[in-house]
Amino acid sequence: MSLFIFTLFVAQLFRVQGIESASMSKQALDSRLAHVTVPALRGQIVSSGGVVLADSVERRTVTADATLTRDYTKLVNGKQEKVGLAGAAQDIAQIVGAKPADLLAPLEAASKINSRFTYVIKDIAPAQWSKIAALGIPGIFGVKTSQREYPQGTSVAPLVGWVSADGTGGGGIEQMENTALNGKPGVHTYEQAPDGTVIASGDNSDTPAVNGKNIKLTIDNDLQWYAQNAMAAAVKKYKAVSADAVVMDLQGNLKAVASYPSFDNNDMASAPNYLQSRPFAEVYAPGSTGKIVTMSALLQQQKATPLTHVVVPPTLTRAGTTFHDSEPHGTENLTLAGVLGESSNMGTMLAGSRISPDTLYSYMRKFGLDRLSGVGFPGESGGILSQPSKWSGTQRYTVLYGQGYAVTAIQQAAVFQTIANGGVREPIKLVSGIGDAAGGWTTPTDSRKAVRVVSPAVAAKVTRMMEGVVTAKGTAPMAAVDGYNVAGKTGTANRYDPQLGRYNGTTASFIGFAPANHPQYIVAITVQDPTRGSIYGGNVAGPVFSQIMSYALHEGHVPPSTTKPAPYPFTFDPSASKKK
């Protein structure tokens, strides 16, 4: 029996020492290991010129194990003295510039319940944490975090967006490119003693964090800043609800997307309810800028020429409704170019009736209306355009001059980009590069293709027709730019107020490009509900267009026009030739 018991004892000793020792050792080690997540820095967002629009800065959050901190001792007048929680709060406060009482409160609250974790202060600089760590206060720890900063603030806030509390993009580019901007967190593992101090010779290891990729936009920071300030000035000058500016180049690259009112994405707590980028999200009736689609369709379908005669009566009755132009007039003998130059709604109705609703609808779609741009911007609207079979009797005519459907400023700017580009609609672009591992830029993949909408000859004729708009006879002489030929169109439309649920006020706009003979920039200005002074697009949006276009041309070092514009005649002599 004694031999049997001895044998069992030896077997048990072998099992504990030989077989389970590794497992028990591992459990003991695991109990001493602490794991700290090392956050990855979110990638930067930069302008086309490399100006930082969004950045992540390393910060530290100070936490405490109050059961250890209350035993804090330090030299006081040459003697080691226990200063406890109050002493810790006092010493940390001096470094971070806080009130000692504000830091002491969470420490005391945690100590009362013997809590081993509490926040002391958040978002301090790494240099401040280094000074705190040097104090050697027991139970005080620094957790690495990051803070998102937006150096350009309100000028790009609706476009760039912000980061939510959970670290994900909450709007704009931050949300649109969240996957690329986000990195992969790392882990710092270290062995600690029972009192929480790090065992220097212990089992320490690091899995490094992988920072997010940088994103480069097509946006010109200086032009964006200038446009944003111009929008703010326009809203104040005309007591308007809002104002937007879109600037793009011939290839569809967005150079500025400005909107006012804006907000400060460095302080989201004070941000208003509306956080969208209006040029992408807000829809409105384009008004007479929509006549460019009608004129282009007429010319492309060979139903008219710029010199086609259009006799415009004082009023016009269609579908049981009497129409008139914005200014009363007698019978006018206008060319098609004159109809556009004087922005005659009735003239557009008469000429536009030569094409079927289905044909007009097909051109509206070709120009990019009733569809998303493909940029992928969060909250973007595709506009509102019903099929011709659903058009009412009057809508069949109002769509000809830009009422009865809704667009975004981005869509409408793209219509003019198509004409400026010889009839080819280029895909709208906002992101030009994604940062790679080598520190360079990779062009994002894009399956969208350019679309031929009208012929180069038709685009040239429409351009020449639009040059007449900015002459003394046209509706927007105030949109002219010194030294450059400008082609553009005014718009003044009834504005639908979503808060009232009905039409209220107007939308004033001007969209154009320059130099007309060799376009470089397209600028679209939209002012919602101007209430001081004029309400017309030529008077309200025209001067703002001139300012921004002038800035863009000079900043872009575009040489002035060397030839004078030669717009088509606006009128014809009925006695000199037969009516066409």
C-alpha cells in the first residue's frame, strides 16, 4: 500500500512539474501582461497643392489607478512626504495648465470605491505627458490617442467633413474616403508588477500601428478660400438664405466647392443642423441656365440655328395658362441667339416646341441631369426630373426654360463644362490621389467615361450665343471679366422652400466659362432667396461670378483674350428677309 501511495505521489509531482508547468507558467504570465491599443493616425486630406485640410495629431489621455496614486510620496523640503491624490492633482495641473480641483475630483471619486481606472485629463500634448511621466507618480498612465484638426476651418468644412466620436468619418471626404483614411491600430504588450509598474526586463512586445492613407483632392486651397469668402459676402450683401460656388476645369476637376453658411469642423459641438455640402446636396430649379440644354438640343437636332427667327408676342397661352416674360414687351423679332441673350421664356417655348419632350429629356439625361455625378460624395442628390410621360401640360413648356425640374449646382456646372469642352461631358472629379507606401500618390481607379453630348460645331455655336449674354444687350453685363471673353447664362427661378412646403422667393444664378475661345475654368454661382436689392441672376450672381472667375484666371496665369467677342445679332428685320 505504501508503495502504491508513493507511486501516485510521484506521478502527481511529475504531472504538475512536467506536464502542467508550462500551462501554469503561461497563465501566470498572462495575468501579469497588460495590452494597450496603439491607435493608428488617420491619413491627411490635402489640397491639390499639398495644403493640409485635415490632419491627425498625436495626443495623450492621462488615466489613473487611484488605489496606487493615493500612496504618492515625494520630496518636500528635503524630506520624503506622502502627498497622495491632492499632491498628484497639484503636480499634474501645473504641467497641463488645469485647475488642481478639476483633476482631484475624479481621483477622489475613484479612490472612494477603490476603482483601478479613471480618466484624469484627456487630449494633452506628448511633451506634457513626458513631463508627467517623469514625476513617477504611482498609478498614473498615459494612453496614446490622436486628435483630428482642420487648419482651414470653415472654408472647406462642408466639403472635407468631420470625424465622429467613434473615429469614423461623419460627413464629406472624411466619410467618403473613410476606408482609405483609417489605419490599423497596433498593440503594445508589457509585463507589469502587482502595483502596476512596468517590469523593464519582462515580456514586452509591440505590434506597430499602420497609419491611414493620405488623400489628395483636386481642390485649389487659395481658390476655395477666395470663393468661400465671396459666398459669405454675397449672403450678407443680398440678405440671402445661402450661396454656393462651384469652380471646375475643362477636365471636370473640381477646383472649389464653396457654400455659405458653413461651420467649424474643429468645434462640432457648435455646428448648426445643416452640415451638407450644398452644391452636392441641395436641389433647386435652374431657371434660365437650363435653356442651354434646350438650345443645344435644337441645334444638334438641326431644328434651328443661332439666327433662326423667333417672333415673340407680349403673352403666350399654352395648356390653358398664359405665359409672359420677366419684363413686359410688345412683339419682338428675335433670333434664337437673341432669345437666349435676352433670356426670353416665351421665345424659348416657341423654339423649343420644335423638339419632342422625349428628345429634350434624352438630352437632359446626356448632360448629366437626374443622376449622381459618380464622385461618391455622401448625401449627394441626383436631382428631380420626371419622365416626359408624367409631365403636366404646362410642364412640357416650363422644362424648356428651367422650371419643373430640379438640379444640384454640381450638375448644372457640368452642363456648362460640356459646352466648354467642345460637347464632351467629362466625369466630375474630386480626389486626384491616394497616398502609397512609398510616399507618393496613386491615381484612384475610375470606370466612368467621357460622353459626347453634342458636336464640336454645336458647342461652338452655343458658346458664341452665350457670349452675347454678357454684352450690354444681354442679361449679365456685370458678369464680364476685364481682358477676357466670357460665355455664360443667367438664371432666375422660383424657389421651393422646403420649410414652408411651397414656392417662396427666388434662386439667382450665373454660370459661365472663360476665356470663351479657349476655356480654362467653369464657374457656377447660386444665391438662394436674395431679399435686398435685385433678385435677378445677372445682377446678383453675375458680379460674384466676375470676381471669382477673375481670381481663377489670374491665379492660373491664363493669358488674356487676344480677340474680341463676336456675338450673333439678337434681332432680325422682318421686312428684310422671310421668317425662318
